[in-house]
Amino acid sequence: MKPILLLSKHAVTYRNLFEKAGLMIVEPPDLPADTEIVFGEPGLIRAALPHLPNLRWAQSTWAGVESLLDPSLPRGYTLTNARGVFGSLMSEYVFGYLLAHERKLLTRWQAQQTRTWDASLTGTLKGKTIGLLGVGSIGCALAKTARFFGLTVRGYTRQSRGCPYVNDYFHEPDLPAFASSLDYLVNVLPGTSRTRHIVNAKLIHHLPPGALFINVGRGSAVNETDLLHALENGLIAGAVLDVTEQEPLPENHPFWQAKNLLLTFHTSAPSFPEQISAMFLQNYQRYLAGQPLENIVDFEAGY
Amino acid sequence: MKPILLLSKHAVTYRNLFEKAGLMIVEPPDLPADTEIVFGEPGLIRAALPHLPNLRWAQSTWAGVESLLDPSLPRGYTLTNARGVFGSLMSEYVFGYLLAHERKLLTRWQAQQTRTWDASLTGTLKGKTIGLLGVGSIGCALAKTARFFGLTVRGYTRQSRGCPYVNDYFHEPDLPAFASSLDYLVNVLPGTSRTRHIVNAKLIHHLPPGALFINVGRGSAVNETDLLHALENGLIAGAVLDVTEQEPLPENHPFWQAKNLLLTFHTSAPSFPEQISAMFLQNYQRYLAGQPLENIVDFEAGY
């Protein structure tokens, strides 16, 4: 048994889960110099790194680990992130908002407020085309759900073609062909230097005016000025942003009141401690057995 | 070839579709006494029935055919309804509203209006239990979608057990056991004397306070006074009604402003003429070939 340094805002919950599983836990202010394993949020791990010269493995409770990717930070340990647990949550979020968009849920609700019997026709998902920027485990889960609802799926990736639910793959420099005639564009890319501002005026230019954009990846993927311009001028039908460059969003940010824009405050796929803990415990058994860990992050690729 | 009497508010659309398929069409004011086949909305067919002594087959463009079930009306013809085409539309509607409920879509939207960063946790469909009142072709499509999202499915039917996506079947008098501890209750029953007011105080009493009720069947299935009482007193979490006893809803009806109630004005599964027409053309070929028709309505059962 190896003690685990627990660095989380939800330490009480994780402590209970880990103690039930019989693990030995260390918590701040203790930061033993011989710590081999740390578990927690990337920002808290980053702050502790200088005190952990013997770190061998860090398990992030989140999928996004940008704060640990800074090249000036130590990389002499294995970093694993939370992957594979968010696919079904993200599917619920993305398809919930796609359905609300097609079924004009907010318009219907507003009609009700004015006692208006608004029986106008609504749209349907079936037969539409969705484009996924990024097809990792979350993107592939979205693709599976899309196919269930009868959509055609385009996937934009660096190289991979591993998801069987994607109808057509696109790679750099095929972004225009990927975007043209999409009904929905969903970003699930990790935040790296390559993905920064990938959703910009150039990409939006290739989207049809009826397209809906959803960002469940990282705020850095979007050029916010370009997106605002597109929304205010009806270049696309709308956007649903779970993530933004600054979070929480500053009170004077134009996104709050932008036309056809919905904000959801980084809640699309919460890390439920039961799921994250179960994933960690499996990896911990692998660690003890000397087997390769799952969900290892490539520091260079950034995911 | 047999001429078809076309009685529809969407006659222009259907005429085009039928003419493309090479059919011969008759339209009002012509109501030839030798008409064998009529196609259209149930209410319009009902009005024409006294003029059609030689009617052999009536194809309804809708699933609900209550207006043709009155025992005082002629029944010397075969009535077929629109079935099998609404499953995917109904799935989109029901799961759109279930997801909006779990993801607190309206609450988030309201937070945005007041520039409030509301990152509170939301719920998830996965692991919940849905109860379907009625498991015909629509109910079974809902069950399939429910299983896709990781729900447990209970089905309440007269006798049938034909849908493989239902985990547990319940029949009369097992309504209390069916309702207890449901997260979602969805009514898809046809409007018959047996299903009238099946959703009443007694049934609601067995639902947990967190339950959401969705009605995509018939307004007559709900005791509206009982439902209002339940909503106003928090006996259930909310309701989404696509159908009501009176449609359009009278302007002074308490549903317009009832607590946690969403109205959607009978738009959950529109009859798209292309789909209905394709279904009819198949049946028409059967008719000409002397084969049994599909989707025959049992006048006694009412569906």
C-alpha cells in the first residue's frame, strides 16, 4: 500500500470514498517529501509540485489539465486525467441543448407566459449533420448518441479515426469542407496551442446561417470577438457555451446578453466523486501491480 | 386504380405527393357516393361519413382517431391510423424535455438574464427510472431511447409485453406498484373510456415528490384538477403537457400559469405529410392487391 496525497476541494467526499476502499491518505498541511502519488484538481497539484520531488503519479479529477502542462513545470511523473467517465454526461448535455434548440423550448415557454397557443412546427434532429471538433472518448460518445438519433456525424481530428460512429473524418487543412453545410458544430477539443481560437471568423464563414455551435471543450478554442460578431449578425443561428475564456464570466462581458447565446457556467459534465474515485481505484491497482496506467496525458500533445 | 377522396387541411401538400405517385384524387365539394377510399384528418372524415355509403377504407393522417369511434357512427369500413412514424419524433420531444428538466435549462437561462454565474450541480438521466403508461409503437420507441440513456423502464399496458426495451411490465390493478419511486411518468395511452383520467390524485399519490410527468398521449388521460393540486402543492416536481382536455387551451385556464408546468401546444409529433403519405402509399398497394391493411384500428379497443 502506498499513501495518497489528496488535494481537492471535495476532500471530505474523496476521503470517505478512499477510506471505505481501505486506502491510506495524506492531506495538507502535510506534504511529505516522499509522496509518490497525488490525487486532485490540477491547479492544487500544480501548487504542490515544488514540494513533491519524488512524485511518480498524479491523477487529475478533471479531464482538462492545462495548468500542469506549462513547460516550465516538472514532468518527471506520470499524469493521468479523468477520461471515459464524461461521455454520457456530455451526451446528455449536448443533446439536451440540441433538442431544446430544435423543439424551440424557450420560444414555447415564452408563448406560455403570454397565454399564446403557439402550435407552429418545430424541427427535428433526425437527418441533420453534426460536426465534432475532436473525437476522443467524449467526442465518440457524442457521435454514438448522434447516430442513435439518426444524424450524420463528421469528425475533425489531428489524425485519429478510431471512433466507429463517425461517418466521415476530416483533418487539417480540411476545416472548410468539415464545416460546410453543418447543422450543428460541437467543440470537444482540449485546450492546447493548436486548438486555440480554432473557432474563428474563418471557420464560422463556412458554417450555414442555420448552424448551432456548442462549446463543451475549452473557452480558448473560441475567438470570442468573432463569435459575438457572428451571433449579432445572424451568421449562425445560435451558440451554447459551457466554457469561456474567463470563468466566471466578468459581469460586463458581452456574452451575458448576446443574441441567441446560452451560457451554462461550466456545468456540462461535473466530476462526480463516485465515478472519479472508482476510476482512480482501478488505476491504483494497476500502479501497485506495476501495470501501465490508463488515461495517461501526453505532455507534448496536451491531452 | 381506385380514386381517393382527400379530406385534409394540408390538401395541397398531399395532392402534390399523391399526384407524383400517380394516384387519382377526388376533393370536396365532390363527395362521390361510390367513394371506397378516404384519406385525411379524423374530424373531416367524420363529417363526410353520412355521404359515403360505399366507404371501405379510411386512412387517418393522425394517430388519434377519437372522433371516428363514437358508437353512433357507421363502422362498416376499415379504419387505419398513422402509427410507427411518430416514435422518433416523440423520443426527441420526451427526452428533450427530460434533459431540460435534469439540466435545469430554464433556471440556467434565468441566471444568465441576471448575470449570475450559477454553477450549481444538475441531475442526470443515467440511472433513473421511467414509467410508460402505454407501450405501443410510440411507447416502445421511448423505451428504446430510455435504455440508450441508461434508464430503467417500466411499462404499464392492458396485456401486451411485446417491447424488448421494457425492464418490467405492469397491468391493471398494479398501478400503485408501477408508479412508486418513478423519476419520470410519461403518458402515451390513446384516448379511450378505459384511459380517461388515469392520471388522477390516486396515481399521483404513489409518485415521489421528485417525479416529472409528461403527457404526449391524450388530454383526457389527466384529471386536470388533481394535477393542478399536485403541482401547486409540490406533490410532484413538474409536468410537461403537450395535450390538454381543451385545445387550444382557454385563455383563463389555470394551466397557463401553474407552478412547474410547461405547455407545448400539441406539437410533440407533427404528422409530416411526406411520412404519412409514404405510409399510405404502402397501404394502398396492399389494398389494391387484396392484402390485409396495416395499422387497423379496433373500434372497440379504441386504438
